[in-house]
Amino acid sequence: MFTSKSTENLAFVSRQLSALMEKTSVDDALRKMTESSPGGYAADIAYFKRLLGESSEVAPEMGPNPYQALGELLPAAHLSRDTLFREFVDYVQRSKIVFETYWAGVVSLVWYLTAVSAVAMVVGFIFSIYVVPAFRSMFEPFGERLPDFTRAVFDLGGVGIPAFAVILALTVGLVVVAVLQFHRRVQRLTPLPRWPSWAPVIGTLAETYNLGLFLNYANILRQCDVAAADAVRVAAAASNQPDGLTLQSLTNNSWAHGRSRVLKELSIAARLDNFDKELAHQCE
């Protein structure tokens, strides 16, 4: 998911920085990476320097990458940016495994739907161009009234069947576009829009994905000793959660949690002063 031609080096640099930071600060780790790495990694190191605020140099475009989301969390944890960087890199590595596992199934489904729609279009047009006219020419010389179903096939088959195939292809095309948009968002670890919440499958997928981002972002900020109220507020904004989701609303019995059992359980834990433990559990 997070590996592409533009981000392979970026992922490697982030792993090495995280390992170096077990013994030193992020600033020292960046300097060591600069001294020990060939020129091919200079752009990636510069990207992290700019992201972490050490350099004002304009970094080159790195393509869709999950570290863009780190910039949204950094202001809230600027006093603990070393911890934030380590926690975020660890989250990226764990997310990569999960997303790649599920993405393989999604890609297979998309290819299957695409193949079915392509076959349906070909069969539909062949049926309307060759099969329907051939059968019409066979029955017309009889001069008898044809059964209603047969006449319906003759009357609508030349237009209706291809139209159905085209509608099926357009529907599959919309699914493919939605999947591609989801893929781009995942590459950045950024949330999906909430507008498709009414859709039976896409809405649930978007809601679940955004909720996962919220839980992990809030947990990462709490690991950086960011106050719980600030962690919830920043994580909610960075994960496109419904308006009104705050620590105070979680501790309020009257707040509407919608369909989310996770938020309901997190709300109960917050009222029991077990917010951090439940948050970590939900992330796992």
C-alpha cells in the first residue's frame, strides 16, 4: 500500500531514523542519515527535515505517502516530536501490513467485477446485433402473432440488452473510481469524506476507516503526553469525525454515538477514567 516508485526510499529512511532514535534525538538521527546515505536519499531526508521543522528548504514532491498526516499531528505534540515520530512510524509499519492484506482482496474483487461487466457488454452487443435480427427473420414469414415474451425480446432486445450492459459497466466504473479514491486516501493516511455515509457498503467502509484513524491518532498523541482533551480534538479533526466529538462529549451520556459501538465503549471508559487503556485496546 505505502510502497511505490516515489516512496520506497522514504519508507526506508523513516525506518532507519526510527531505529537511530532509540539512542538519540531526531535531529541527531537526521544528521547521521545525511552523513551516511548516498545522494539518492538526500531528497527523502530533506523531506523529513522540513516536515519536522529542522529545515525550511522546500522538499520535492514525494507522491502520496502516509507521513503527510504526521504534519497534522505535529503541532499538538511539538514538545514530544521525537516520541511522535517513533510512534507514527511504528503505526505506518503496522498499517502497511493490514492494508496490504485487505487490499489484495479488494483488488481481486474489482478485477472480477470489471471482467464480468466487460463480458456482459460484449455478449449484450453481440446478442442485439446478430442474435435478435436472426431470430426475427425466422419468425416473421410465419405471419402469426408471436407470444408476448418473444415479441418483447424482439422489440426491446436490440436496445434494452445493450443498455443494461452499459449501465452495468458504468456502475462497475463508479465502483472502480471509488476504490481508486480510497486507495489514494489510504496512501496518505487521510480520512474519507462523510458524504457517502448513506451507502450500504461504501458508507460503512468510510466510517470504519475514519474511525480507525481517529483511534490511532488519538492514541499516538496520548503516547506523546498530549492532554486527552487536545488529543481527541486534534485526532477528530484529522480523521474527519462528526462535529461535536470531544472528550467532554464522550463523557456526556446524552451525546449521540450513531452506529459506532467503539465510540460508545470509549465513552463509557472515559466516564470510568479508563480512557487511555480502552483507547489502546480499541487500536489493537
